[in-house]
Amino acid sequence: MQTMQRAMDLLKYRSFPDIARAIRQSAESVVTAWLRIAGDNVPVAEGLSQDKLRDHLALTLTEMAATIESDQPTTIQELLNTAMVHGDSRFAQNYNLSELLTEYSLIRPILIEHVTEEVKRPLETQEIVALNLAVDIAVKHGVLAFSNRQKAELQASSDSRAKYLSFLSHDLRGGLNGTLLMIEVLRRELKPHAQFAEAMEDLEAMRRSILDTVSTMDRFLHAEKLRNGKMQPRLGQVNLRTVVGDVVNQLSWTAKEKGVTIESSFVSGGEIINSDRELLLMVIQNLVSNAVKYCRGSVKVTAEGADGVEARIAVTDNGPGIADEHLARIFAPYSRGETHGQPGNGLGLYIARQSADLLQAKLWAESEIGKGSTFFIEIPQSK
């Protein structure tokens, strides 16, 4: 810290007129040299005009020269302001942070080279330090301005997403629930009349479609809650057999449509455990739902007691299997790997992973192409 302060004092209270003059005289050649190599190293630069690429670069160099030439600390503020305007403009020009840093990394050696040529002598140590400090100030505050704009945009996006999810959770969900109720009333009224059998099938298809939509909405809402840390485990006694039974009942119609059976078994205990029922339900529900989606015959859910854990649960299917290159990222959000023509949003396994992490549970998958996959979760013993 003291070394940095001494270096800053050098720039604040020492004057380097030769270096300042060299920066001014070589500013145009520095910008021109930078423009020649920008396209090869900064991808976004290829789509910008030369005027936009030059934007604030020459002014930044001018303020560097003024800072190095002056022995008054107030001149540094002008360099800070110009650097921040430059960083802000690069954000507006769709740079990413890596491209901005690359731009500065290219400017530094070009500037030092041209200044050295202009003064026609080797630079003294303090001159090199002062020159690099001026560049560092421009880099730091340019990146700071860029990051502030990026942060503000992310916050606006987050606020917009929160409003959208609130709409999903309340307004849209309420409307869909009302529609489900109307469908159920119609089904009961039409059921005794054989001539309305076809209409009954249409109503059932509508009901299943709405339930699928609600299920997708729930996944987005759960994913957002998990991402924001709004779900915390509440441990208590959980009947694992009941949890698995609830999941089987929820997915029974979907499984029946696909000709898939869901079997469950409990071996050597592991039925009554200490955990969070809601989080555990989300893990098992998403694992079984995923298995049913890709299965070709049966899904097996087994639970057993094991040393050092409350229970070990396995969800096994005989689907197409998961390739090794996809297995490593199947729990990432919106990652679907080989979909085999199945619809989805890539959130199910992500929700399972996040829920398992909150439970401090171990979740992993093993798979063999052509034979199927097994997802394991080990529930830790509560402390």
C-alpha cells in the first residue's frame, strides 16, 4: 500500500514535461497504430466505424499528458472523468469487459513505444512509472464505469424478471386455476351423457395442457427462488415413502400416456428420515419426471438406509442414456444435452441440484448409452 501511495504521489506532485509533450505529439500515431490491430484482437471493433473506435481515445491520451505534465493533484480528476466516459461509451458500443481490457492492454505497449521514439532517449525509471500509472488510472476507471453500466442493466433485467415471475405466480396462475375449475364443472355435467364422450376427451386434453403449463411455471418460479436464496431448509421428520408416493401420483397420468410404469421400493430402512420435505419433494419429483420423459418402459425409485447418511435414493430408467460429454453439465440451468425429441426447458435437473445443495445432499448421475441412467441422491444425517 505504501509503495502504491508513493507511486501515486509521484504522478500527483512531479512534472514530466518531456513525456507529456511526447504523448501529445504521438497521440495520432498511437491511435492509428491501435486501429490497425484492433480488428484482429477486439471482435466488436470490426463492426464499428473508425470515428466510433477513436471515440474518447485521443481525449484520454490528452488528459494523460496533462496529468503527467502537471505537479498538481487536481489534474488527475480530469483523467478520471475522461476514462469513465470512455468506459461508458464502450458499454454503449456493445463491448464486453474482456474486449475493453484487451483494448487497454493494446494501447499500453503502443503508447510506451511511441513515447520512447518521440523523446529520442531511453525513459528514466520514474518516467516509466508515471506513464504506466496514467494508463492504470485510465484502465481502472474505464472498467469501473463499464461495470457500473453493466450492473445497472443487470439490476433492471432482474427487476423486470421479478415482475414477470410475480405475474406468473399470481395473475396468470389465478386465471389458469379458474379455467381448470370450469373444465372440471363441465366434465361432471357431461359425464353422464354418452353423446359427449368426444367432448370429454377434448376437455381432458385441455386440462392436461393447462396442468403442464402450470408445472412449467412452477419450475421457473422454483428456479428463481433457489437462485435468489429465498428457499432455506426447514428440517423435520419426513416419511420418504409418502413423498415418493406423492410424486408417483403426480406423474401417473404422464407416465400412463407414455406407457411407462413407476415402481418404488424401500430396502433396509430409510423410510423415516430427518430432512426438508418440500426440498426433497422437488429433488425426487424432478428426477422422476426427467426419467419418465426419456424412459422406454419402467422407472424404478429405490430408497435404503446407508452408513453415514439418512438415506440413499436412486431413480433408474431404461432410456437412451447420457453421453459423457453431456453428463458433466446436465445439472446446469437450461442445459438439455441430447433431447431425443422431448420437449422441456432444461430447468428440472438444475432445480434438483440447487435443492440438493440446500439439503447438503450429494447428487450425481451414472449412465450408459443404450441402457439408461441412474440418478443418486444421498441425504446427509442431520447435525
